[in-house]
Amino acid sequence: MSKVSLLLLALIFVINANAAVTVTVNTDTRHYDTNPRISEVLQPYALQQPWYWPAATLYRTDSNKPEQLRQRVLQLLNTLGQQTSDLGLRETYASLGTELLSWQLAERVVLAIDYDAARVKPELNPRLDDGEYLLQLKLRPEQVYLTGGIAQFGAVPHKAGAPVKEYLASAKLLNGADSSQLAVVQTNGQVQIAGVSYWNLEQIEAMPGAQLLVLFAPPLLDRLTADSNITQLNTLLQQLAVYRILP
């Protein structure tokens, strides 16, 4: 290899090592030595596929917040398991803990990602702070994801126009699950609490690619206690689901 080639390789290495921002778009990683705007990051990819922009998500992969939150949830599940003599509840908490350990997590950046919108709306086209990012671009998802207090986690087909209650029709709820409501973690990061019982039924729809999180029912004596362990568990699970990186 010539001296010129070696110098060029060394220069590229120095530039990448000092890059202010690193962004992986799906599986393609690019380094920026200045802070790029969202439109600049999207430009090489925006027209490659008919992306479903509501499911486009931006994460910071160099943040330790998601893992810290996961450990808090796991510790709380362990505490709840130790506090109950109900073997069914213990199994529920253990099963959920195992599921949460399988999640890939990163800190979500709350921003609507849309190439055309970013080019005309300055508020949707900020510069990225220094750091490492993952930007997921997807075609329109064909499923939603069930998790929480249910017997079988995973993806089920998306039902256009259907209230979220319909996704629970064949689902088996575990001991301790709240059969009256669930959390809908939409693909844009918004979390909605949807009533699914006959007395509080709401016509909330799940966006393609959303997560349906079956919550847990506080014990009768704890339902008026805002800081009960079950209430904390429900809150933390919703926060953790926002950080979840889905396929």
C-alpha cells in the first residue's frame, strides 16, 4: 500500500474517531464530524422505500437510562414476588421479568420523524447532539405486540379500525393482570390508557406496530395509594416499553 493510501486511511480513522455524531440507519452506520440535522441524516434513505413514517423512531444508544430503568423494574418484580404467598402471582412476576430481559433497549428521542415534514418545519428538523444514535425506518408494520400480564408474549396481526379490546379476545391473562384496562404504546411513542371492560370501554385503536401492555390490578386496599408497588410497576413498565426497540 502506498504512503498516500496509508495517509488517507489514517485521516479517515481520525475523522471517524473524532466524529461528533454516529447514526445507524437500520443497518447502515454513518459518522458526522459536525452535528447533522434530521433531514441530512434521512436524505440518503428517504426515497429508497415507501417508509411508514409514523413508525420511524430515533434512539440514543449511548445512554444508560434504559438499562437503569430495566433494573428498577426487575428489582420491583422481585420484591413483589417475595411479598406474595400466591404462587400464581410469583410465576407471573418471574415470567414478566424473563420477558423484559429479552428486550433490546435504547433511550428514545421524542421527535416525529418524517423526511418531507423535516424539510419544511424547523421544529421537526433539529440538529442531533453529540452521541450515538439508531434511526429505525420501517415499511408499514403488519402486527402489534402483546406484553405485560398475559400468558403469551409476541406479535399478532394488526386489525385496522378495531378497538384494542379485540386483541385480548383470545389472550389468557395471568394472575394479577388488570382485565379492565391496558396501556397502548403507539409507534410514535405516545402512551394511552384504554378501557377494555364493558363499563369503561374506549374505542382506541392501535397503530400498526404498537405495543399493547396488559397492566396489573392493585390489591383492593392499595387502589387509593398512589405510590403502591403495583402502581409503580404499571408506570415503570410503560416507560420501559417506550425504550423498547422492536423488530
